[in-house]
Amino acid sequence: MHQLVGDAYKEVDRRLGDHIRIAQMVLGRLLSISGGIAAVAAQGVSIASINGNGYGSPYAGQTVAVQGLVTAKGPSGFWLADVGNTTSVGSSGIYVFSTSTTVRGQVTVGDIVSLGSARVALYRAAADTDNIFLTELTSPTNITVLSSNNTVTPIVIGKDRPGPPTEQYTSLDGGNVFGFPNNQSQLSTSNITLQPAVYGLDYWQSLVGTLVTVRSPVALGFPNTYGDFWTHGDWKVTGKNKRGGLTITSDATGATDANPEAIAVGSPLDGTRNPPAAANSTGLRLGSTLTDITGILTYAFDTYRVLPLTAPRVISAPEYNPVPTEFSSNSTADSENCSTLTLGDYNVENLDPKDAHLPVIASHIVQYLKTPDVMWLQEIQDENGATNDGTTSAKGTLDALVAAIHNASIANGGAGVNYSWAQVDPIDGTNGGEPGGNIRPAFIYKPEVLEIINFRQGTANDSAVVTGTGSNTTINFNPVLVSPENSAFVSSRKPLVAHFRVRATNATLWSINVHQASKGGSSPIEGDWRTPANGAIEARVAQAKVTSAFIKTILDADPAANIMIAGDFNEFLSTPVAFDPYYSVGMRDLDVVVNRDPVERYTYIFDMNTQQLDHALVSPAIWNSTKIKVEWDHVHVNTWRETTALRASDHDPSVGKVRLCGAAPQACDLKIGNWCAAPLRPFNNQATCLTSAAICKKQGDECYRKVPLLQVPKCVAYTATCTKNAVYCATSCSGTKCSRTTFPK
């Protein structure tokens, strides 16, 4: 969860439904209509001419006479379409707004009517200055029905007209709808000509006001509070994942595909209700298939949308069947002194000890992530949650979570996993998020597998400082925050770093846990501002620069350091400016490293897109090693849920494994427990032979002192060998030469 306004673009939960919108339109319309009232009426104008070839109307503010076919009626007006063909790239349909029941009662669907006069208006709600203007007719007078019972035929998208473009939104986006800098231009003032075959918003704009059919629709996520949902129909799409959603992807050139081919579905015009999300076979969720949707294409509440004539039905809905990870841990050292650790990352959404979703989070960690050896967690709240009384300690929260994991692992047939945890309490009210909650990142880890090196927990004011070099590189506190004093982290989470040692191998892992600034304040992806405003992008870039500078201090001290930074970055890889600081110090994204299918890289759903806000990046010692093996995947326990109420979090967790190696194991001529007799040095003359034999005797004497009593016979045998070696030196070597360079076995 990322602030109260949502996480990508601008959350539309303020939506009041298409019917309630009418009251807003009546009250705000006079203030929001652009252009004023023209003194001269333009007579006999086609609807296509009124709409023009762009995002405004050449007739805005003028009074016109027009005729057309009534294609649909709504509670505050009706829609007209040009009769006959048009060569315009603009729309041939338009909305006629009227609150008069008398006016609306004069027309019936299938009538061809003439309006003696109507005023051309560009409408958007006064509060929605980031929305695209809707061209409409207001104050219609002298309505005459020219004929009735005419056939009304919808445009079948993908059949009567080619399907929408699949990659770019507008020509103003520079090839990347998430490009930076953003918020640089507006469709309403740019005077661009629609190119509906190239740009997605141009395509939908060219259909505004027309009756369309979406065949074989597939739901792209959950419906919102008012029943609106996103879909695509029977036309070409890109970014399609196995579940049926559309994932944001980008190519090697940086061009981003954020799926402009999707279309929202709003409130049905006949007052029926769209199917709800439900935990049954008719619930609307990611991947549900529906009956065909016929309705009016319009723009409202940040999006192009179809207003169905009547509500569609769900034909089928996918079962809830997330796939548990197959990654397993092997913490025992192998012959190369390496072991395999499992790793997890999870934004647990405002977790406090009393949250109903806490045991669900625990069951996810046990059943689907298989209790990783170490986990990066975000949005751990203090132990009294949103109660805003100055409490900052998260001990109660983390104790409750690890206890729930312990119980869940027993219930799942295990012996009971016992995690330890590490975090740093923030200063009250300085981390953003839900007021009073004091969210922060934290680690949980298995103490029998990993230990925090020289545990010394920092405070909210302590900043990480790296000291030493090579394998002796260490840190002043452990765990500790990264630059908590830096202005980049005002009202945001400070990165948490912990330096772990693998007990079996002495390999080390620098673990950095981030939860970067929220996207709150973003403008809609289908809005007037281009590219859309990316809320707090400057803060995220600044945070990335500070965190990557800290990573550089580790790598400067120890270029072979194993480093993994993971968490909720609140950003897409297709916004390069937000990740370039990490790339510049050698870090690489794990999904890229393991070559995960780009369409399956998602941990979140917003509007039409499955998308990835949660990432893990690793240092060259991991991604550029033939010896160290790494895997990474995402487990869709929440995005695949039947309803938002059933989700434990708005994010999916991620899980992986890495093979980390300590120093090469010491070779031993004899090893008893932890005691080792080092191999004897080679020699080339009698003097060096006797030196090697003397070392043998010294190690033999040490053997008696350091091994258990029951193992002493092995020491006796070893020292007997040492005596034979000394005899060899005396009998088989001259002053300058020996018959061999090592002792005979």
C-alpha cells in the first residue's frame, strides 16, 4: 500500500458512478465549458466536423444545427451518430446533454432527429483538470424526429474497425509513457491530429460518443468500488500473461508498452450492475471471461470507457491456484564451501499485531514461499498500528508474525520454524504511510542458518558507515539505516541494511531493504497531461542516488561483496531514471539476470495493467559469477485472489535462491573435528625436507592437545608417519638433492 491516494497514476475511488456523475455535471457544467457562447450559429454541421480531428472541437462555444441517429439514451441525455459514412479520423458520435425529461422524452433509440440548435461544449469536471475534455452538445432546442425505427448497428471493435494500437498512448509521450521529465505538455493545448492507427488514446478518442461492441471480453483485474473494471476484447493485445492480464513491458531501446489497447467498462445505462468480484465461478477478477459488451464509448473519471447498454455476465472465472515455489534451501556446506539460501520479499500492507491478515501473511510465507532463510519485509507497523500515540516499537508486530509463522509451519506438517527479526524503530511520524502506523522495513531470518555479524542495532539517528577492506569489510552498526538524515527520505522509509554471515560457510551477504516514496499525486495514464505526472519521481530518484552511493562504499571496500537490495521500489524498470543510480554502481535486476519472462514480471495490479513495483537487484559478485547461482520468481497469492477483501496485501511476494560461497575449504592431511593438519610443504634438498618433517612433528604434537581423547589413536598414527618422514630425509636426500619432492605414502 502506498499512501492513501493509491500507487500508480491517480486512484479513482472518488468515482461516484456514471449516474451520480450527473449531479456534478449539472452543477459544474457552466463553469467548466470552454469557449463561451458564440454569437453566430453554424448551420447543418456534421457530428464528425464538430468533433474535429483532435482532442478539442473547432466549434467549441458555437451554436450549431445538427442531425443524427439516436444510438442510446442515458439518464441525462442521449447519443447521436452521423447518418452515412464519414472520412474524418475524428468520431462520428456525440453526447447530447440535457437534464430535461421533456427533451429526453422527445427521442427514441432508432430515431433520426434534427436539432435546430445546440451549443458545442468541451466538458470536464472542474476538479478534474488532469482529465481529457469531452466534446458534447448542450441546450438542444427545436428537436424534430425525421424518421423512426431505424437500425442501430454498433461498431464491432477488431472487426468493423481494426483493433486499437498496442504500445504507444500519444505522440506526446516520446515513446515511453513513463518517461522523465514528465507533465510537460497537454493534449488539450497541443493541437495534434489524431493518428488512431498508431496511438491508443487517439484510437479511443476517434470513437468517443459512438456505439461499439467489445467481443469476448477478458477482465484485467478487480472491479472498483463502483463496479468499473478493465478489459480487452477480441483484438490483438501485447503483454498477455498466463493468467490473462496485460503486463507492462519494455524493449531493449527503452520503449514501453503499457497496454493502451485495454478499455474500461463503466456503469450500465439501463441501471443494471456489472458483475461483482466474488469467490465463485461467476466472480469478476483477473482472467474472467464475459459475454459481449455493447455500449457507448465515452470519457469520464480519468479513462476512456464503455457504458454498456446492459450489464454483461461472467462466463468463466479462473480458480485461485497460485503455484508454491519449488526453491529449497540447503544450508550445509558442499565440497566448494558453498551453500544454497532461499530469499523472500513481501510488502505486507500496514501489518500490526491485531490485523486479521497477519495469519494469512504467515500462511503465505509457509505454504507458498516455503519459509525462506531470510525475508525482506515492508510496511511493518508499530505494535499498536494506526493508533497515533507516539508508539514506534514494532517488537509486538514482529513477535506476532514470527509466532504465527511458527504455528503455521507446524499446522503445515513441519517441526515449527523459528525466525529471528531485525529492524530499526523510526522517529514517530517521519516515515509516511498510514498516520500513527510508523511503517518501516524489517528482516526476518533463520538464526540457525544466518547470523547478523557483530549484532549492534542502530537507532533512528544512526547512519551506516562502512569500514575495513576485502573480506574484513564491516559496518558501524548492524542492523542500521542508510542516511536517515538525508532530505531524500523526508516522510519516507529509510533503507535498512543488515550484514549477514552464513553459518555453514562463513559467506557473507549485505542485505538492503527499501520502500521508496509513493506514487501518490500521479496523474492518470489516460489523462490530459503528457507524459502523465509520475508522483514523487524526483524523491525516488534522490533516494536511489543516496542508496546506491552507500552500495558503492561497500563495493569500493570489497569488490567481491555479495549484495542484494530488495523491496518496494514504487517504480517500473521502464522508468530508467529511477534505476540508473543502481545500475551505475554495478547492480542488476534479478528478473533480468534470471531471464524471467517479461510478461510474468508482476507483483501488483492497477487499472488495466499487471505491473512490477517490487524488485531485487544484486551485485556483480552474484550476477556475474559462474560459481554463484541465483533464481527469482513472483508468487501471485494476492493478484490472483477472487476479491480485494480476500487479499492479504495489495502486493504479491517474491522468492528466490542463491548459492553463496565462503573461502575455499582448507586442505588437510588429517582432519579430526575442527582440527586440521595442513599438507606438508614440498622440498628439494635435505634441509627443506627436514623442515617439512619438523612441521609434521609439530602438528602431531598439537593433535594430542586438541582432539578428543577417543581420537588420540589417529594422532599416534600421524606422528608415526612424521618419524618415517624424518628417516626419509636422512637416508634419501643429499645436501643438494632428494629423490622426490614429497614424502612417500
